Amino acid sequence: MKTAFKSTILLCALAAASLAPAADNAPGMLAAGRVDDAINTLQGEIRSSPQDAKLQNLLCRAYFSLEDWDRGIAACEQAVSLDPNNATYHMWLGRIYGEKADASSFLSAAGLAKKVRNEFERAVQLSPDNAEARTDLAEFYLEAPGIVGGGRDKAEAQSQILARSAPARAHWVNARIAEKKKDPATAEREYRAAVDASHGSALAWFNLALFYRHTQRWDEMEQTITKATQAQIDHPEVLMESGEILIRSGRNYPA
């Protein structure tokens, strides 16, 4: 189930230190990439306030950024247990279950996939306007086999709902659906529509660059990465990941 979107979730847990404000609290440490410091701080705060669901969720997200799925799951499960009606906590639990599934055997992954679906569906049920959770759910439906609740038609239904309030995300889902259908022309059109709908956000440009990388359109990839790095930095990690995909592609950073 690991896809372009799921891989960026991991990077979204960390912001580039040079772009993040300094802070001596756990959220500030996470934003600055000081994950170990954040974990130490959160563990101390949790010892003082063991019933604080927000602290448990932050600890989960810190472990997520380190790809420490087991410790992260324990923290996320605790957050949900303490505040079962918080959609964001269910969303993060679904995300970390998904990453654990990617690293598991087939049988273990199947069981975890059902948990992923349950958490994303619960998040959307609790907060129908949560565009992040609905996008995650759409991606699950698109990637997962039918035996664990996946289905392209279900993803399309989520896209239609997203179109009402989060058109950029809807176009992103439509692009992913088109890629699954082996329809690159439609996929490119939808990725470009996401750029327009987001008013040229860096993340939307970056997703288009990933599409060009997957289709080996190297010159267009470089041009699009330039636009991503020059756009509104809604996600600071876009700069870091843009450099990484250029390196993996054997290309130089655009001048």
C-alpha cells in the first residue's frame, strides 16, 4: 500500500530545520527535526500527565517520523483509547497501521489492512469535513484489494465528496485513479488541475514532479521541481524530497 502519497506522509511528520521556527516544546522540536529531543520531552510530560491524549498522539507522530512503527502504534492506540471521538487520532492510527502493514508479511499485512480501513472510516465518520482523513481513506480504497475492503469505485466516491470542499485533493485522488487505469494523459491533467486548485502549492507541484519521474519524463520533472521549490512552501519537507528524487534520478538540481 506504499504510494507517492503515503511516502509523503512520513516526510510531512518532519519539517526542514532551516525553515522551522525554534521552540523548546515538543511540537516545535518535531517541526525542527529534533525528533529524539521531542520524544524525550514527551515521555517526561506523559509521566506527569498519563491521561493526556494529545501528548500520546504527538509521541506517535514522533515515532512515525523515525519509522518506529511498533512504539508509534502503542502511542497512537493510547491516544485513541483516551479520546475515542477525536478524528485526527484515528487518522494517525490508521496511517501508522498502514506503514506497519507495508513492513509485514502477507498474512500480518492483511490483518493490519482491515485495521487501517476501520480507523480511516471512523475518522471520516467522526469528522466528515476532515479532508486529510478522507484523502487517506480514498487512497486506502484505491490501493487495497477487495478482500480487505478496497475498491476503485469507493475511491471515486470519496473523490466526489472531496470535490465539494477540497478540490485540489479531489484532483490528486483522480490522478491516482487514472494512474491505476494506465491512463497517463488523464493523470497528468488531474495533477495539473490539483496545482491550479491549490493556487500553485509546493506540494501539488511536487506530486506532479513525482508523476513525471514515474513516467521517466526527466526534463519536465526538473522544470516542475524548480516550480515546487519556488512556490508557496506549504510543506517545508518538499524542498528536501525534491532534492532526493533528483539524486535518485541521477539528475542535477535545476539552476
